[in-house]
Amino acid sequence: MSQENAQERIIVLLRRILEDKDKHSDRWDAGVALHEGGLGLDSLDTATLSVLLEREFGRDPYTAGVFPGTLGELSAYMEEKRPIA
């Protein structure tokens, strides 16, 4: 799986989370922040994302104690299973 493919799959999940809150984003590049100043995910959204990532990829960074700040960091982690520096 390429990082781009992982990122595309993650964007689908993030859009679902935002749509459930009647929110949207026009920015989906690797540098967009997942939380404040970007997509605006809160702690409940992050918990939901963790569950969705586990279902989609069979793992998630949050359970491993890794907290990516951007879409690119999350995509890289999911692609390579490596911790965020």
C-alpha cells in the first residue's frame, strides 16, 4: 500500500467524521492539522477515528500511544507503522 493510497483511505474516514458533525474541509493535503487550526477534530472525533482506523487498517496510532498532528503524519504512520518523531 502506498502512502497516497493510505491517505486517500484516511480522508474518506475523516470526511465521514466531519459530515456527522455537519462540517467539511476544502483542504486535504498532507500538511493539514487534524485538530486545532486544521480539521478541528476534538477528543471524541479522535476516538472515533481510532475505531475507524482499526476497522480499516487493523491498527491505529492512538492505541500505540502515537498522536500524529497532521494528515501526512497519520498517513505515514499507517503506511509504515512507524512512530512519529
